[in-house]
Amino acid sequence: MFPIIGQSKEISINDQGVRTEYSKPSVSCFYDKEAYEGYLNTCLMLPDIESCAQTKYEMFICDNKNKIRQLEEKSKVN
């Protein structure tokens, strides 16, 4: 398996101390690391957690214009 050039590796550590290494996803809307990592945590028991998390992010974040606006505003404050 060859790494895809341009994709950065990220590390998420959840509340239980589970460490997950993942590639920053290419999503169709504003990317929020904290929100994406929340979806990663809901997919830990599945064989392909990154695909699961990206699908959930697209469904619950990218398809919700109000949520996108909230995340964009939150990023401006931080």
C-alpha cells in the first residue's frame, strides 16, 4: 500500500485512551477535526473506521447547512 501524497496523518485519542491514527479526510464541506473525530469514535468496532466516519460526517454535517455554519463560526472564535 502506498501513501497518498498530500494526505496528512492525524492522531485521535478518545476519552477512554484509545489512540486512532487516520488520514485527514477529503470531505465535500467545511472540515472540523473535532466533529470528525467524534464520528471516528462511533466507528471503532468496524473494519474500516475512516470510511464509516467520513460517511457519517457527509450525512450529518455536510448535508446540514446550519451545522456547517455553526462549525465555521466556532473555528473563527478559536
